[in-house]
Amino acid sequence: MSKPVRAALYARVSTTSHGQDVGLQLDELRQVAAQRGWEPVEYVDEGISGVKDRRPALDRMMADARSGKLDVVAVWRFDRFARDTAHLPEAQDYTPA
């Protein structure tokens, strides 16, 4: 029997006072994880702009990924993780503060 895929489910909202809620993101990410048989680990940043390179849950997720605790990262939409594709190469070399 193979080990389950450990999947980071990353959700983020910039503000909590304008009706934004991570619940929608997490509901859909949980469905995807269940459909694929992934073992989900949730990382959530609420009230934190995507412009910021450092975010508490993102920092933890990247540290866990680097240490081999995760196999895959799933996000609801790309802009929840990064503002643009220029952030992807930076994420590869990401070192939490």
C-alpha cells in the first residue's frame, strides 16, 4: 500500500472586513483533496495582502515543503499564492524569515 500524498491547501484573503472569507477557497480545496485521496494540511493567511512576500502561513507551508513534509501544494487561484509569475522562481528559493 502506498503512502498518501500529503497536500498543502493554501488559502488567503487580503481583508476580512469586506466580505472576503477563506471558507469558499478551503471548501473547494478540500473537495479536490478528497477526490484525489490526498491527506490535506491547511495553511491559512487572513487579512494579509498578496503583495507581502512574507506571510505566517505561507512561511510555515514553505518550511514544511522544504523539509519534505509535503508532496504537493494546492491553491484555489494562483493570485492567492502570488501576485504574478515572477514570484514562482522566488518561491523555489524561499527561506522563511
